[in-house]
Amino acid sequence: MKFDVIILAGGLGTRLAAVVSDVPKPMAPVAGKPFMDHILHRLPLKHVGHIIFAVGHKSDKIEAYYGHDYQDIPIRYSEEKEPLGTGGAIGKALHLMTQDTALILNGDTYFDVNYESFWQQHSMGQSPITIALKQMPFPDRYGTVLLESDTIVRFQEKQSNLPTGLINGGSYWVNKSIIELLPSTEKYSFENEVLEPFVERHLVQGYVSEGLFIDIGIPTDYERAQTIFA
């Protein structure tokens, strides 16, 4: 089994700008190396066909560091000349796929998912998208997800004082066939214009993981990551 990996690395990093301003967020130093190194290190590389970096803001820093291969796996760059939103960035990167399936990851989020188990659920289901979910205490800063058996039935807006909830961990298995179902516009939100309509049609599975989840876009979590990865 081979799949491609798409890493979203084009965000502006406004929340982290006070701490790290000279490099894109995924290149922020964490325990002596770029944060993205920690993400790449976790991948089951023997199954990866290509790594595709969806880049934009300060993309030259990423390309200068990684070049065109990572441990003998070819790297491709999908570059946004202007911000296209999460959907536009993913849609553009999907056109560079060489395999039938891709694992999409956020370049500023580390989610220690069991990729083999995550893949098994995706491949056995009928959905073109499977999202890794994390049960979080007091998920005030995130929207939450309602799951029935393995199917996501609703995304809920952020709610304060919610004691616990499932959140979208930003890791997705997607089938290449979804390209035909994406909006025809260049700029759009993956969450609002792809995931929500797909959920209404019961086309999105959820996979719950108990693995470590850390989002370095928030300065407090960025500092926590220094200790975790030390």
C-alpha cells in the first residue's frame, strides 16, 4: 500500500508572530529542530509515495531547508501565490497526487495517531474522507464533532464551558476521487465548503485517537512543545 502525504504549511502564523516571526509556523524551532521535522519523523515512510508541501507564506524557507527529497522520498511543492483558504490549498495540492489516497496533515499540529489503524478504518469504510478526532477536556477554542458509530453527523460551533468534546485533529485520509467533488472556485474553506456538505451527505468518517495532540499555533502550546519534544 502506497499513499501520498500532503502537509499544509502555508498559513500566516499570526497567533505565533509575537514568538516566531522570521519563519513560517511549521518551521518554528521546537527542541532544536523545525516543528515539521517532528511530524515527518512520525510518518510510516516505507508506504509514502510523495510528500507534497502546500506552501505560501515564506515558502522559500521551507524549500531551502527540505529541498526535493526527505529520506529518499520525493518532495513536491504546491505553492499559493496568494492565500487560497484551506480548501484552495488542499485542492491545489491534491492535483499533485501520484497515488489514489493521501494523508493530509497540518504543518503546525502534531497528532500522534496510529496511522495503520487510522488507514484500516478509512480503507474498510465507504467514505472518501476520514478525519482523526481527539476527545478534549474543555474544548472552548475548538468547534466539536458529533459522531454516530463511525460517521460524522454534525460539526458544532465553539461553545464555552463544555466539559469535554471531540475535536477535528486536522489529520485526514482522502481519496483522490474527491477532486471531482470540490468547488470549482480557486479560493474556499475546506471546513465550510467541503467537509460540511460532505457530512450532510454522510460521506465523512471519524476515527477517534487518544494520541498526543498539540497545536503550536497557540503560544502556550508552543512553549509546552519545547518540553514535550526535548
